[in-house]
Amino acid sequence: MGDTVLTARKRGLGGEAKLAYALLFPAVLLMVIFMVYPIIYVFILSLFKTDKLARIKDFAGFSIYASLLSSKDTWVVIGRSLIWTFTAVAAKTLFGVIIALVLNVKYMGRKIARLLFIIPWASSIPISVMLWRWVLHNEFGLLNHTLKITGLMQNPPVWLGQSSTAFLSCLWVDVWIGIPFMALVFLAAMQAVPQTLYEAAEIDGASKAAQFRYVTLPGIAAILLIATLLSSLWTFNDFNTIYILTNGGPAGSTNILITYVYQNSFEWLKWQKASALSVFTFIILSTVSVIYSRVYFRREEM
Amino acid sequence: MKKILIVVTLIVILSVMSLPLFANGQKDGGAEKSKVTFWLADYEGIDHDFVGKIADAFEAAYPQYSMDLVIVDWNAMHDKLTTALAAGTPPDASVIGTRWLLEFMDLDAVVEPAKYVSQATFDNIAPGAMEAKVNGTLMGIPFAAGSRFMAINTSLTDKVPQTMEELEKYAIEATKNGKYGLIMPGGKHTELTDFVYYFYAAGGDFFDKDGKCIVNSAAGVKALDFMLKLANEDKVVQDGYLSQDRKQAQPIFFGGKAAYVMIGAWADTEYNKMNADWKIKYAQIPPFAGNKPAPLIVTDSIALYKDGKNLEGIGKFIDFLYKDEWKAPLDKQMGFPPVTISASKRPEFQTPMYAAMAEANLNAKGWPLVTGWAEASSIIIDATQKAYLGQMSAKEALDWAAAEVDKARAE
């Protein structure tokens, strides 16, 4: 084995390796053009004053970072983004696992149930959010109408009009859209758990809860990690839901980092500030990704 | 090596095949067509099919052009334009709020329309509509101009308030049996029109002659305090006003559930759409007692972009669009009184709503023409919302807004 590697090294790149690099080249090139270059450019942009068309003017150093870090607004928005992400991902994971468990049980109509659960995710997100905006409308909305006619609430809240309910409404819509993906992924993972393990557990007298704790959960753990990582990244950057439902309002109370970046860049043309905020986003998401990767690969090695 | 050659050859073939995607021209039956791009704002009432017909008719009249007539949501127009301008790929022309013009000129993004649009078209535009003149040069072609006014549901009240104080009184009287006295959108919208009706009625100005923000003047505080009273004490405005922009709030009026609404040129179109069993009446937005009437006038223009790919073609399109055959029905759908002299004489523009707008024009006041208005407007909306939510008093909120606006404009 050692000799083979040595021989390959001596000969330089083998034909297979060359082919692999050639096949990878277009993808790497596209990634450099569309991912690496923009990331570097955004960082550079944050160090310079710009005109309103984002053309670089004077070097400003790290002054914008100092200004942002000393601003209460920045911390409020970052804090809200973290609460938003953590709460939404936790809810999506919890509901996703429960629904996957339900869909994994054999019963009549299971296929139809699976189809129905995937619909919210298969629909266009902006259209789903727009529909929810009307559902939550105080005057014409289905939700308040239902609450009133069923007598559950005579004076239901103005969902998108108060800071707390607006944030919760946005959160709910994001969770509603995200659950099917999580459920589907968990369902696929659960189906990959060998049936024999459940049979062995049953013979050992394990309850259903114990089977879930000691068979299902370890069996889907790797997928759980990946799915929650993906969901964290998507949720942290979920622009559609908040922009369409509340546009960050009322009084900025539903702004998260991604909507704040949009506001500063495309609405107010403050490219330097928007770039610095994007760098914050990049750092936060990279940190989360690195932690997840370490946990994931450590598990793989074990 | 052979495999690498195959991969490289495939990449080259794919690249060559994709080249036509990036070409501006397109071939039709062998003839090269050049593309003309125009972004039209999605005004309430606009008939998208009719807009499609305009594009088809233009292509039939000028076979050398293919017309890309894109309807863009008003709320997204400013952001889409700035993004496109930053990327160097703006449309050839678009509708803009005239208040954005200084900002776009500051970016050196627009060109003088007279270089591409015929003199005959300009000669047919009412001189009073030429608001977009900067240092004597017309930089935006008037597209729509209309003052705001008040619409009244006569099945709920027939009283026409002469002052804001009277409006409050009549709105309280009309608020009963699940009906609202007044529609007041409080959600975040492109502009802060719903504050400015009261602000101008109190004699307010956003900036002093030195450019300092004075929205926290006595007039500003009076206006916002009055709005808070209407909403929170008198409770005459629709429930959930804070979550609704005008597109969500005004259907409540047209659904027959409110007595008064301050509105614009689309009122007739929206009213007719509803087939309502009640009659609508138009009146002026009243001033506060002791003030002069000062309704808001909103003007929109067409800007031609320096980086546009087909300025000759867009000039031809604008000449075509401004013919009565196309512009007059479009004006009618949008509800705006025509900016063209010939169309304004047509019988369909001699209705009570147009009469109310013509009367409002006499005292109307426009948006401030300043740079950084988009952010200033957003800050002031946030301030009004903070006051609605009870986080700050009207005075505190507007003091905060004035300081933030000055800070933002100084950056």
C-alpha cells in the first residue's frame, strides 16, 4: 500500500486524479466567482466609504465595525436573530420528529398524509407568506374570523400590529413552512433504521418510548445534526417571511439581521454598513457551521 | 488525456451555446430586433392585460423592437431600481416617484429625456405637471400627478368636515354597529402618506431652509397626537390599523365598513370594482382649525437611464405610450387625471372625483425633494409606530425621528 502511494507521488498526478480535478474545475470556478469573490468583496466594501451605487471611495478602516458594535440597535437585531433562529429551528425539529414518527407508522391513507404534509414546503414561499398575511389580517383574516365565530376569543389580538404578536406570527409562519422539510428528512432517516433493531428491542421488553430513545434517536442522529444545521442557516437568513409579513415592523420590532442588511443596502443605500452587517452574519453562520461540522465528524470518527 | 479533452470540449460547447442568452438582440423571422425595457409601476387599478396590449401594439408599430414592459410592485420599485443601477443593468426607462429624482441624479444615473423623446410629446403635456425640472432642465417626464382627497361613504354619513376637529367629531358619530369612523393605515408602506395628511393639515414641514429635520415641530406633534387620539382614545379607526398598509386597509372602506378615508386617484376604480350598494362622495382633506388646507400631491415621472441599452427605442416607446389611445385609458385605470392636454379634455375625466382632485391641486403640497428621503421616511414611520405602540409619546417619538434623520442624512 505504502509503495503504491509512493509510486503515485513520484509519477505526479495520475490520470484518474487529473480527471477528478478537471471535473471539479467548473464547480470550483463557479464557487470562486459566485461565492468566494462576493464574500471577499463584501468584506472590502465594509472597509471603505462608498457612493450610493456601492462604488468604493475612501478607505475608512474598521470604523464601521466600531460604530456598529457600540450601537444598541445592532445588538438588539443580532439578539433577535439568534432568538428567532433558535426558537424556529427547535420548533421545526420537534414537530418534524413527531410528524415523521406519525408518518412512519403503517396505516391506511399514509401516502395521502405524506403528500399533504409536503405541500407547504412544495409551495412557493412568498405566495405562502402572502396567504398567511391575509389569514392574519385583523378584519378579513380567516384566523380571527374563526376565533370569533367559535367563541374562542371575542377580541383576538391584532397579530401583525403589536411587537410581540408580530414576532410570534412571523415565527409561526416560518415554522409552518419549514416543518415539512424536516419531517421528510427525518422520515427518510427513520426508514433507514434496520427493522431488526426494533424487533430485538421488543424482545428485550423495551417500551415504545425506550425504542425511540435507544433505537430511533441514535439511528437518525447524524441526519438530525445535518438537518438542524441546514435549517439554522436557512432560518437565520429567512428574508421572505419577515419582509412580506411585516417589513420589519411595527417600529422595527421584527427586524432580524438579514432584513436589516436589506434595509440598509437596498432601501437606504448604506453599502458600507450593510456590508459590515453581512460580515457579522457570515461570522455567526460560519461559527455555527464549524461547531456543527466538528460534532458531526467527531461522531463519524467514533 | 482523452477524457480531459472530452470534458474541455463539452465546456466549450456549453459556453458557446449559452452566448445567445446574453445577447441583447433577438431574431424573429430573420430580422434582428433590439430590446426595449420599461418598468411600469403597478398602480392600484391598472389592467395588466391592457398593459400587455400596449407592448404588443408597440411591437406591431415598430417591428424593429421587442418590448419588455415589466410591471413592478410600487413597494419594490425603488429597491429594484437601485439594485439594477448598482449592477449597471437598469431598464431603459421606468416610472419613478418624482421625489427619487434628485437621488438618481446624484448617482449620475439619469439622462435628459428631451434627447430621445419627441418635442410633440412634450408639447402635449400640461406645463403645470413639469415638476421634475432641475435647474431649468426637465429630467423626468410627468407620468401621473394627483392630489389626495377624502372619500366618504354616504350610507354612513353625509357630513363633510371642514376641519380636522370636525372630522374627529363626525368620525365618532359614525363609529357604531361594527362600522368605523375613519380608515387610518399604520403599517409600514413605501411612503409615510398616512402621517403626512395630518402633518400638512397642521401646517407642518419636514425640513427647514438649512435642511434640518423639523418633523418634531409643534405641527408634527399636533398631527401625531391627533392621530393617537383618533386611534387609541376615540377608537374611530379600524381595528388592527398598525398592521395594515393602505392596500390592506382601504378595502375595509370599499367594503362599506368605514365612513371616511383619505385617498388618491384610484378611489373611483376601486369603488367601481366593488359594485357597492352605497354611494361614494368626494371632498377635500380638511386642515386643522386655523390652518390652510394643504393636501398632499404625489407626482410620478418617467426617468431614462444613462446605462439603458436602448435609449433611442425607449424614446419611441414613450412617444407611442403618450398617445391618447394608450395613455388616456391607462390614466383612467390608475385614476389619475391626465398629464396630457389632449386626454384631459376627454369626457371620462370630467367626473366628481376629478373635480375634487382639481380643487385639491389649488392648495396641494408635494413631498420634500431632498436626498436621503427614503431613509428619512422610514425613520419617521418607525417613530409614528413607536408612538402608536405606546413606547414613546408623540413628542418623544418625533424628537427621536428628527435627530435620527439629521444623523442619517449627515452620514
